[in-house]
Amino acid sequence: MALVGFVMSFFHPTMGLIFSIIGMCQIKKTNEPGKGFALAGIIISAVTFVLVLLLLLLYFFMFAAILAGEMSYYY
């Protein structure tokens, strides 16, 4: 599960985070190898998720500023 979470963190951060957390829990119970993959998947997923959220907020505020007329473009 840890390896699946690590790979998924690059393509779908939400699923990567879920799989990495499941993998980390399994590793703690069974003492299997792969803790690094699970930890990396959690970190990459969380950072990607935060960056996407910040970009969405930036787009929202830019769109709101354009609609409010604060940003005008002269062509």
C-alpha cells in the first residue's frame, strides 16, 4: 500500500494521501519495510494538495478583482 500511495501522490494527491496513510498503518502493525515510501507519499500528497488549494484561491481572488474592476487591461 505504501508504494501505491507514493505513486498515486504524483497523479492524484488525495488518493495518494489516503493510500499512504493506510500503508503507514499497515507498516506499523506488521513491521514491514516501506515506511520511507509511505512517509514520502504523505509529504508529497500534502504539499501538492496545499499548492493546488493556494492556486485555486489565487485564481478566485484574481477573478473577483477583475469582476470588481480593480484590474483593468488596456489594449
